[in-house]
Amino acid sequence: MAAIPVSPLAPKSYPDLPAIAGVRFATAEAGIKYKNRTDVLLVGFEPGSSVAGVVTRSKCSSAAVDWCKANLPGGVARGLVVNSGNANAFTGIKGQKSVELTADIAAKALGCAPNEIFIASTGVIGEPLDAGKFSGVLDQMATRLDDGPWMDPAKAIMTTDTFPKLSGATVEIDGAEVRINGIAKGSGMIAPDMATMLSFVFTDMAVSAPVLQALLVKHVATSFNAITVDSDTSTSDTLLAFATGKAEGVAPLESLDDPRAEIFGEALRDVLFDLAIQVVRDGEGATKQVSIHVEGATSDASAFRIAKAIADSPLVKTAIAGEDANWGRVVMAVGKAGEPADRDKLSIRFGDLLVAKDGERATGYDEAATSAYMKGEDLELTVGLGLGEGRATVYTCDLTHGYITINGDYRS
């Protein structure tokens, strides 16, 4: 597979994330698929660290996802192993044995129980993953765990990503600074049904597993679950959050009724949202980021489904790629969504430009102005249904020839 050019929507700079007390990591080259690049990440957590997570609802989930689902109820984590290049999905009993062996190797390296190890894999589906490649590698990595730089783990989990994805936030709680760092990977096969392909968030806040779980579920709805690149939900979607409790002078957060839960939750949401948008901006072949707003629906859920239908439409996305203000395709997508809609109440705006109103082209519609707007990199498309108070936003990108180029020879 040829090298993929960096997305034109890539960030101009990257955050220099601070250390998170109780979190140390190392990366290595295990030769799983890629040559001359890191493809495995090992993270170690201090005893007492809690974990929460949401994983794909795909009926063809990977072996690593199944492992995480089995161990998340325990709420305790001592280690995380992530590999890129092989998803270990649709690999039958071999995949299950591979995950078990990986956990055993990592547990021995970190001095903990296998069920305290969490595992995530990304890459090609259907190819057995030889966990023997981790033997010796994870042992060696465990001897050089460090608390930075965070760019290393962000790069190690990449597949067709053209840039690493990092985000962080600090928030004052109990008069002390609490830190949250996050990394993510994702570029194609992005229409999450819980999270993105892979994302990991780390905090030094003391948060009980149930509270962390509740906050994660709440804020994934408006971040990772509100993005789509190509309408395809991955077999490997995994979002894990780890809380070490090592922030000094901060009492444990053990109830959602604690007012500090909202403060911490909003900071967590900021990190999740930032990472999700970076995934959209690195959509395979993308040249534009698009925010699809739907308002006036019969419910928020209905608005979301209509926004998703628009964001997933190849015809809408290719028109955006061609900088064509083809609002007729938006009408089509609204009509096919299967949700309550009244053609004669519909309004559509590209940016601030009203292009359609009351079931027909808007009076004073300016083709030249709308076409000029479409040349921008960051676009907003708003649909008004005029039926109620429901509203939602879905974030997507355009669909270009680059997407076909990348995915036409992905296994080659």
C-alpha cells in the first residue's frame, strides 16, 4: 500500500500533553504488518486504577472487544496493550487464544492478573494475529515505561491515519489541578456505534468505575457517536477510560450526585469531542469537514437519524467534495431517513445562506454566493423541519477519489 499524503485538515501543531501520575507507557516495533514503524503500545497503571469503557455494538466484534467486555465489569486495570496492523477480528478460536496469550504475557511483564489487562487491536479483518510476536517485546517494554512523550503512543496506534490524534484538559477540583489526556486513532470504517475505532483516555482523578462509566456513556453520545466518515461501523470500536486516583488533594468522585461530577464530566467531554473531530478531519481522502445540523424535528433522536442520513449519503458527500451546492441531494437524504418530515415546511441553509424554504428554492437564492461558500474547508449545513423542538448535530467529511484509492488496495 502506497504512502498516504497527510490530510489537508491536519492540525498545524500538536499539544504537549503533561504527565499523568500513575500512567507510564512504552511503544515498540513488533512487525505485525508495518515495517519500520511502531505498532504496539504497552501502558502500565498504578495499583488502584479504575477503568470504564464502551465498545462496538457490531455483531461481528473482534476478539479484543470481547475480552474488554468480559473484564470491564471488574472495574480494575493495571495494563493496556494496543496493536495496529491487525484487528484480530473474524479469527475464531485462534483470535480468542491470541488475546488470552497477549494478556498472559502482559500480566507477567507488569506483575498483575490477566483480567487486569485490557487489549485493543486495529487493522485488517480476518487475518490471524500471532500473539507470539509480543513475547519478549512486552517484557522489554515493561522495563522502559515512562510518562512521556504522549506523541509516541498516539503514533503507535495509527493505521491509515495520516496524523496522530491527541487532546488534553486540565480542570481545578478541590483546589487542585486534575489532568485528562486522550489519544485516538481512526480514519476509515468510521460510523461509531459507541466510540471510535480506538480511543484511550487517562486521568489522575480518583473516579469510581461506575461513575466513570456513566460519564463516558453520556458524553460519547455527542462526541464519537456523533461522527461518521463512511457509514461503516468497525468491528473493533473501543473507547477506554482509566483513572489512577493519583491527583494530590482531591477526594474520590464516587457519586453522580457529587457536583464535581459535572465539572469533571465537562472536561472529559471536551477531550472526547476534540478527539472525535480530529478523526473526522483525518477521514480517508477528506478535504472538508462538515457539520450537519438538524433542528425542528419531532425529537432529538429523530433529528439525529435525519442528520446521520444526510452525513452518510454518498451523493451529499461527493457534492461537497466537488464544491457543488446541490441542496437537492439534502432534500433526498431527509426524505429517505424514515423520520417525520413535511416537504412543504423544509428549510435548508449552507452556512448563513438560505437555499431552500417551505418546500422550494428560497426567494433570492444566490448560486454564486453559495458556490463560493462551498470552497471553504469547514462547512455547516442546517436543515429546519418545522415540526417540533428536536435537534442534533452529526459531524462528517466529504467523499473524494482519495477514499477509493486508500481502500481499493488496503490489504495489498
